Amino acid sequence: MSAVIAADNQGPGSVLSTEELVARVVGLSQDMRSHVVGAVDRMQDINRGIHLLSMNARIEAARAGAAGAGFGVVGQELTRMSENMREAASGLIRESQARGADLDAVLRMLNEDVVANRLCDLAHSAIDIVDRNLYERSCDVRWWATEPAVARCLVEHSEDAQRHASQRLGQILDSYTVYADLVVADAQGRVIANGRPMRYRSVGARVDGTDWFRAAMSTRTGSEFGFQSMHDSDLVDRQSILAYSCAVRDPQSHSRAPLGVLGILFKWRALGQTVLEQLPLSEAERVRTRACLVDAQGRILADTKPGHTAVLEFPERAALFQGRRGVISTRIGGRPVIACHAASPGFETYRTGWHALLLREEGGA
């Protein structure tokens, strides 16, 4: 975040945002113009005195006749000086107003450009953190699908094998608290084991209709995985999750047909909402700025100002999402905003394809 440490009466360690700094420079510029006007007023007062002196000198010169010729020259010179000073004062006011207006315009443009670029940088940082974190989830599911206890419970279908698989999944969950649960489903889509059976009674549930199960069952190798975007899952009491999945295959068999699927249910709010809420914005900026993570269709995945519609709609959305980053002025919910955008950059072989947006209300302080 672009900021400076204040050196005035705001107190030691006070931090000014870029906007606040530019606003202070604009204020100083306006103060300077006020001082110029005041100085010109004083010059005009002095000039009026000089003008009176020139008039008196010429009057006295006229009374004295030839003897007062010198006073006449002085009076003419004073009149010339008075006229020059009047023109200089008027020119100074015009110049200070014109240059001040130019300075204000440049500062406004600079402020808008700096703020927009910084918000785009913050949007990029947010979606990059998400991509990097979710890349690890895709690695986790492919690794844990090779767990022997998981394959065994799908081969044997015994209570002992299923209990052992549940214990192994529970041990994994003890170390990876970012997951709500891990579940094993057979090839028909019936959950036969989960890592937290005392918390979530998901054994026996049908998942054959879910995107994550069908995607995993259609994979051909262990390097592939399935995914289902943010949704509320009955498997974990309607928590908002992302589901990653991988087909489980029997390492002892020549057949590579899937025995079933391992699904890992990731706590989405713990990542998405936290990333947005921890963006380095000042309190004043937070009041005017809404941060969102959305998918390619504009469906809202995380939002610092929830309660809006489920889809973020504005006319320029499709065009904005075609670029890696960008800024537009638009209207959302009838209000004018500046939309600062960054697309998912991807990490290693993984990319969400999502977008981060910081929506700044236009106008105001």
C-alpha cells in the first residue's frame, strides 16, 4: 500500500493513504492561491497610495508652474509605476488561478491513476493468493487418493477396512485443518467412509450426481482431478466448500478402472473471505471499497459487503474479464463505481479462472 508517515499534528506514526496525501497537496495548493490573492490585495492597497501620490505630485507641479516641472516628472513616473503594478497584480491573479487549476487537474489525474493501479495490484494479490492456495488442494487430493487404506476399503467393502480408512483420513484431517471432511465414495457414488464420522454422518449418502464425483470418475490417470466450485454441501451440514476429487485405483490390479473417488471438502470461507478482509486498505478506503471474488460468469464467491445479488452484473463485465487486469467506470446497483480488476494468474499447473474486483464508489471524500 502506498503511504507516507505524517509529520504534522496527526501524531507520530499516522499513515496517510495516497488519496489522503494528494488531497493534502490539493489543499496546500488552494491555500497558496488564497495567500497569493491576499498578497495581491495588499499590493493593490499600496498601489492606491502610489496613485494618490502621483496625483498630488502632478497637482503641485501645476500650481508651481515652471518651478514645479520636476514634480510633474515624478508624478508621471509614479503614474506609470502604478499602472504597471496594477497590471502585474491582475496578471499574477490570472496566472495563479490558471496554474492552480492545472495543478488540481494533474493531481486529480495522478490520484485516480495511482489509486486505480494500487487497487488493481491488490486485486491481483488477492486472486494470486487464492490460486496458490488452491493449487495445494489439487496436489493433496491426488496424493491422498494413493493412500493404501482408501483403496483397500473400496476393494474389500468390509467394516474393518472402512473403519481403518476412516481413521487414516481422520489423521490427515488432524494435520490439515483447512478441510471440513474427506470422503470416500464407491464407483456407484455411495459414501462408504469419511474422516470425521462423529461430526458428519455422511456414510451412505449419494454423491453420484455431484460435479466433483462425475469429473473424477471420468479421469484416465492419477495426475488428473475433479473439481466443483463453491457450494453448500449436505455432506458437511451445508457449509460453503470447494470440492476436489481424484479417482482411486487398485495398485495391485492391471485394470485401471476407478474403484471409487476420494473427495476433499475444503472450507472456502476460511480462505476466500479472509483474503478479501485482510486487504491492506485504510478505514476510509474500506467504507468506499467493496472487494469481490467472482467466477467467469460473474457469480459471487466471496464479498466484503454481502447481501447483494448472487451475480455481479454490469455492462462492461465481459469485456473487462477478457484482459489480465484493467479499470473501468461503470454503475453497479445504480451507483457509480470504479471497477479495478485482476484475472486469475494461475500457479504452476493450476488456475482457477476466477476474477478479483475492487469496486470503488465514485465521489465523496
